[in-house]
Amino acid sequence: MDRQDPHTVPSDLWTTLAGPARDTRRIRLGTLLTAATFRSPGLPAVIVAIVDTMSGGRVELGRGTG
């Protein structure tokens, strides 16, 4: 990301993984860790389930607290 570019905005990791989930067929997708404290548990569950459906079941989820 170019911090000097005013059009560059950070994106959510699971939103970013939705693109490769849709456009690839063989790679597994996931995170080493998704923080459990930023959202209530139901929302990440739905987001990950949607990306998993988009990928045909190739998502792996790591959860943690700190």
C-alpha cells in the first residue's frame, strides 16, 4: 500500500481474501490469527462462512485473544 496515495484505504483481511477465494480453485485460504476481540463472535462467523462458500470449502480460520 502506498501511504502517500490519498485513494489507498486499508481493507479488512476477510474482504481481501474473498477475491482469491472466488478466482482460484486450489489454494487454501486463511489467516494465522483473526483477533476475537474486535467484533462480536457472530459477525466473523458469518464472514468466514461466506468466504468459505465462495472458495468451495478451502478456508482455514485461526482465532485468538490477547
